[in-house]
Amino acid sequence: MTFDEIFRRGHYRLPPAVVSKLMGAGRPVQVIDLGANIGLFGAYMRRSFPDACITAFEPHPRNAAVLRRSIESNGGKEGWRLIEACADSRDGSVPFSTTDFTTSRVEPSPAAAMVPAVDVFPFLDDVDLLKIDIEGGEWRLLSDPRFASVGAKTIGLEYHRHDCPDPEPGALAEQLLRQSGYATAKAQFKLPPGQGMLWAWRA
């Protein structure tokens, strides 16, 4: 399903404003991939930008095992780094549900296991593209006071209803991005109710 979304249906098709920012970087594109899953977004970026340098966060052990194979098949470890931990606003550990391959997320549940969590903000100082798809964990990042000063030139954000402090997650996500100095555009890719995709770039 994820392969079909990305490579056939264009889930992560970059809008012109984002492409312009990335093409103007003047260096290998620096990508932070929060919620890397099995590496399909990373492979998509490597197809578009073969010399892209990617740092991928993925806490699900089975996903991470496949992601390592994706890295090896798409240029190897040089320029593509895996951090096997949950992207968060602080270091520590979090209860993480690993029963669902596509929607594993931070939540206390009988099926949850404690996994490492890493404060991602130190990784965001000099980033060309920040991709966020962490099944509700985005709200902890977007609401952190440090988010307004992150160095990411462009952002691809998939927002979710889970853990959202507002009944309108799309409106809140757009508001928080704009408050942090980003122009935004809604992706045309259709997702379930309460879930959506926003692109953002520094004006």
C-alpha cells in the first residue's frame, strides 16, 4: 500500500516551490526523515536527488530491519543514516505500539513496548527537507517552542487526528507552520478523515 501511494499515486510529489528550494541548495540535499518506515520515501528521494544525504528515524524493529536492506539497495550507508529510535521532543523512552505495520505509533496500550526516543531538534539546524510522518507524534514537535527556529528550508508534514489537541488537525497544522514562518500548500493526495498532507517552505 505504501509503495503504491508513493511511487504510483504521488503521495510525496514535491510541489514546485519545494523543488525550487531543493534545487537551489547548491549541495547534496540534506533530508531528515521522521517516521522512515521501510525506507520508501528515502528511495523516492534518492531517485529524485541521487546524492541526497538522509538521516532516517524509525523505532519499529521490523520496519528498521527492512529499512537497512533498503539503504543497502539504494546507495549504501554512505549518505543514508538510520537512527533506530522514536522522533520526539526529548531524549528518553516511550511506549510504542508495534502491532500494525503501517500505523505504529506512540501510545500506552497492552501491545506497546518501550522504545528509545531521541530529541530531534539538534538534527534540524541545517536541513533542506524535513519529512514528518509519525502518526500523531508531530504535535509534540510542532508545539515545541524550538520549532519556530528550526533550520529546515522545506517541510513535508503528514498530520493525524491521533493526539491532536484540536478537533481540526489540518487547520492547526497549517496554523503552527505559518506561525513558524513557513508558507504552506495542501497536497492533493487524499487521506482518511482527520489526516492530510501539507508542504511548507521558508518564504
